[in-house]
Amino acid sequence: MVQFLAYAGIAGLVVSVAIGIIGAVMAIRPWPAYVARCHAQGEQPGFVWSNRYIDSIADEKKRKSVKRGIVLHGIGLAGLILFFPFVLLSGIAS
């Protein structure tokens, strides 16, 4: 049973990290153009998850991709929080 928890925890961590990285890449891809535009206009850029950043993206398809990326990144972080205790418990129990 302990080995099952260890393998499930490790597999969950790997999948969560992969999903988090994919989501972050999707969310951050249009970020440099947004920051350059804000600096050119003399404004302070917002965070990646801010509505100012999302609303500044003109293309609806890219806007949906950024929102999807933010959600995927959040799912990856939640998966890390969920599966990390399994790895700790299996290490303690063995």
C-alpha cells in the first residue's frame, strides 16, 4: 500500500508540474508585447492574471488561450498541493 501511495504521489507530482508549466507558457506568451506597450505609454503593467492584461489582448482566440493557461497553471499548483503529501506519507511510512 505504501508503494502505491509513493508511485501515485510521484506520478501526480510529475503530471501536475507538466500541466503547470504548459499553463504558464500559454499565459505568459503574449506578456512581453504587453509590457513593452505599457512602458511605451508610460503605464505600469498589470499582473498576468489581472483583467488589464487579459483585456489588452485584442485577438479573442489569444485571450481565451491566456485564460485557459491561467486555469491550467492553477490546476497544476493545486495538483502539487494535493499529491505532495502522498510522497511525504509514503516516505514516513516506509
